[in-house]
Amino acid sequence: MLTRIMTLAGCLLAVANLAAQQPKTTTQAPTHQVRRLDNAINAPVADFAPVRYGERVYFSSLRQTAPGTTPISRIFSYTPGCAPALDAEFNPKNSNYHVACPTLMPDASRMYFTLCRDEAMQKCEIWYRDREYDGKWGVAVKLPETINVRDANTTQPAIGWDAATKKYTLFFASNRSGGKGKMDIWASTITWDGKFEAPVCLPFNTTEDEVTPSFSQTGQTLFFSSNGLKGLGRFDVYLTKKAADGIWARPQNFGRPFNTAYDDLFYTYHESSQTGYLASDRPGSECSQTTEGFGCFDIYEVKKNGPATPTKLLASE
């Protein structure tokens, strides 16, 4: 069944039954705890694409911004102890445009996001806003055709610092031609003068969907979700690391409790607090009032059990 929440993010949720391919289980106690954020954050509609910068968590939501309005994806944010607020600077004034999947440069000088201007949400693009000298955000700018290919979904931007090339890389998901499957993860190196090099389809993509990339500078680790690799259910979270020679390691499944038999997506890791975030439709979610055609996701927080260590992350084959 196709879910429009992932079409908005540029992805078709191919709900495949992968039970026969489940990996071996372990009896070891989980090293991480996954907690659904409370109802002050999660609404009865879909909340997804969380990313943290400092103490603020940005996310996307289909909650109504005014009584009686049609649910449109908007970018919200919150800090601990405060209710979510609509980020007016990031959201378009046109009520028919959907925005989602924000990601920030490490110095918060630029925010990338997905914008969908068609009613069917079949064609999405990546845009950005630069922070101005007075601290406000500038006008929205669409990335060039090198990234936003005509007649393709281009979505879910993520920025990573490549320690080998000493340049930033833009990761994103797209169904553009030249890929391996439906949605693939692509990477474009950002040159010193701000240009985007021709994107490369990453080698771990499958004939199914690879989506929702995010990058952790510590360990040069790329996170993503896939329904084409051996997993616990539908979409699972995986990680892969890039070696100094530019070769990507074979993806590893995060295992439980990160992944379930349901859809687990949009994993991001905040290094200074050593806190992870993801979106899932696993049982126990607050989301219950599904808009026709949309999936029902809540945002979850991931914490390490016991003393924290700066660079060690759980991963299982």
C-alpha cells in the first residue's frame, strides 16, 4: 500500500513482508532504550523527520496549523519542557505547498529542506535558506538541476563532513534515472565555491527503497532506512561507514530496539547529547487520526543505557 507520508518525503513505502529474511536474534540485554516522546510533542497525526541542533529539535508534522484547515506538512520545533511551535520562517506562505525534512549545516548557517508544490506530492525538490547577518533566515532557494532533476522526486537532504576530502557532502534520496532501484541514496560533494558536483548513486542501494539518510561526523557514519536489505520487518534503520579510501562498508542493521516489525525511519544522531531520534509506526504510538493516504508515525528518542561513551554506537549484522 502506498503511503503519502513517504511520497511527501519522496519515497514509496513498498510494504514487503521480509519475515522470512529476519536476522538472528540475540539474548543480550539491549544497550539502548527507545522512548516515545510524550503527547506534548506527538500529535494524533503523523510526526516525522526529527533532527536536533543544540537544545532544539526540528521535525515535520501533518497537524493542523489552524482550525478547519487541510493538513499540510509543516516544520515545527521544540526545546525540552516547551510545546512545539510552528517555525514561520521555514514554512511557505502558500498553503498548498508541503515542506518537510529539515537539516542544518553544522554551524547553522544554512537549512536544507524538502518542498513539494504539486497537489499529488509526486514531485518534490530540495531547497535551502541561509542565515542572514541579523540572525534571521533568508529567502528560500531551490538547488540547481544537478540535484533537482526534472520529473524525479528529490528529497530528504542530509549534510555530512567528509574527513577524507575535507569537503561537505549532500546526501539525499531520489528515484532519478541511473539508480539501482526505486528510491536510492545519492551523494553530491559541495565544492569550496558552493557548487554541487554530479551526484553519485551509493553502492549499498538495492532494487527496493533506500531512504532518509543522515550523517554523523564522529566515525564518518551514514544512517539510512531500507526495505530491500535483510531486516526485522518493513523499513529498518542501517548504518555504514566510509573508509579513508572512499569505500563504503557493508550496511549493518541496527537491530532491536531501534528496529521493529514495523516501519522505522528518519534516524538521526545528536553527537553532543549522544541522543538519537527516529520516526516509527510501531504499536503504542499516539498517532491514530490518520489522514486518508498518510502513514501514522510518531517520534521516538533513543538513549544509551548506562554510562555514555562518545563514539560507540550499537549495530548488528
